[in-house]
Amino acid sequence: MRAGSTGVIAALHNGYMSSTTSASNVRPAGSKRPIVLVTDAWHPQVNGVVQTWTYMRRELAALGHELLVIHPGGSRGVAAPGEPDVLLSTEPVRHLERSLGDLVPAGLHIATEGPLGWAARALARRRRWGFTTSYHTRFPDYLRKRFGIPAALTTAVLRHFHRDSHAVLVPTDALRGELGAAGFVRTRLWGRGVDGELFRPGARDQLAGLPRPIMLYVGRVAPEKNLEAFLSQDLPGTRVVIGDGPDRPRLQARYPGAVWLGRKRHEQLASYYDAADVFVFPSRTDTFGLVMLEAMACGCPVAAYPEAGPLHVVTPGVSGVLHTDLRQACIGALQLDRRLVRQAALQRSWRTIAQELIAAVVPI
């Protein structure tokens, strides 16, 4: 979505935002004002931030609220270092002001701490608008792993970014505790949900022919995802990797015995979750891990480390196994009842998450 958009995208098509339809900020007198979301992460990126806000737009519409999305599409930009699919706007102030025009939104939420996020923060302060933010990504850990930037420095920058937010929305209590200890204020729990209609058990034949048990990973192939901890394990059956990223060439060359399927569309993933025997989540840094919920909704149990994200998502011994030895977690997860795994996932509804968001947004 780098071209063909004027910044605020208005059409939801098959779960994705249209790259050719834009929303005008000129509205008839008396029409309901929209909530504005400013995010540096949007389609065609594939990550938890994008999926979360795609579902939020759908659910808010069902609840009678319009969510207008301002993202880097349609502005001049550059690719993020090591991330060719991530566009960073090089004209964030101009792009934001052009997208908003004279619109005074019902509320403003800033989802990311990139160029557009900083521009939105400055504009809100200048116009005396209250706003909320969310903490989706552990950038201190990511930047330390990738570029050696001290985590304390990044944490200080992020603390400054969020300090004027009326509520910093975080996905787990564990992360909320971490941020509080780091000096973040006004944090508020805001969880995640799962689409139980899209992600559901089926024929389990998508990976037919591969030796079982099938151990599946879905997500970015990047250093912070700790994928090598999974690939290096002595496991029975077949290891399958879906996703792409900067670490894929190195890992694929080092572990040719794994099945590398590359990137898949979001709606295609259900058949792979359904076909797998265990979903492996090796990350130690994710704030949540939507893919775990999606796999569980298909009946696929999770194997993961006992870290903040999995501890919030997985019910140990029911929907997955958490262990400091990832191999033991994988073997143990094979024993779980797939029907109970799905039941555990369905306790989380995107509609409820959207209602929590509405309650958090600060009226302008």
C-alpha cells in the first residue's frame, strides 16, 4: 500500500484495507465524527499490530463507530533498516496534516512510535487534543539485538513518547508491570482476541504427505523471534516455517531439513494451523503473540517458553505447554486434547476488545 492512497483509507476488503479507496475528511453537517488511528504499521506488512487494528476497524464499525486510519501509504518514505516491507514516512507532518485537514476527530489513538506517531503526538499537543497510545512492540529488546543500541536508551525515548498519553494500552498484566517498573505511567490493560469463524478445525490435510508430528512456526523470520531455538531442537517429524524476514536466508541455509513455505495470506493460515500437531512459539520478547490464539482456535496446542506473552495466552496443560526446555514443551503439547485447546481460545472475543478500546479513547 505504498501508492494510490491519500493517507486515510476507507474500504475494508476481505479483511484488508483497499489501496485505491480513500476517505474524505469533509463530512456532512451533523455526521458522526470518526475515531482516528495513526499508525506507522499497516498493510502490506504482516504482523500483530496490523492484524489487531484490522480487526478493530471491523468490530468498531459493527458497534457504530468509524475508524479512519492514517498510515505511511501515499506519502514519501524509505524502507526501515533491514525491513524492506516496512515503509517509514519521510514527510510525516505534511502527510498527517494533509490527511486530517480540518477534521476534529471524536478521538485520537497513536498505535506506534515511528515518524507518523511522533508527528501525531506533536499535533495533538499543539491542538490541545487528548490522545491515547498503545505499546505493541518491545523496541528496547529488538534494537539491542539487531543494532546493539542500549535498551535503557530506547526505554527512555519510549517513556518520553508515551508520557502525555491519557492511557497507554498494553496487552498483558506482565508487560504492564514491566512498564510501570520502567517509569511508564497511566498504563491500561487492553487484550487481544481471535476470529473463531476464520480460525477453526477442518480437514487437517493442508500438509498431507509430511512426516508427523508436524511442528509449525508462523511469523516473522527475524533475530528477535528466536526462531533458531526451535530449528535447532532434535524433534520428531517435520518442522515447518511460514513467514519471511531478514533472517530467513541465513536460517534456511543452516536448516535445510525444515520445510520453508514463505509468506502466506492471513486467511490462508487457518488450514496450516489446523494441519499442524503443535504450534511452536520460541519468541522471548513478544508482548502478546496473536498467532498463538489463532493456532489454538484451530485446535493446535502451543509449545513456548514461560515468558510474558505465552503466560498470558496459554493455559498450561490445557491449550499448550510452557517450559524452559522448548523440546519438552513440544513433546508435551502433543498429548493435549485439541477440542479443549479450541475452547480455551474462544474465550477471547475481538468484539469485547473493541468495546474496551472505546472505553479507553479520550473524547475530543
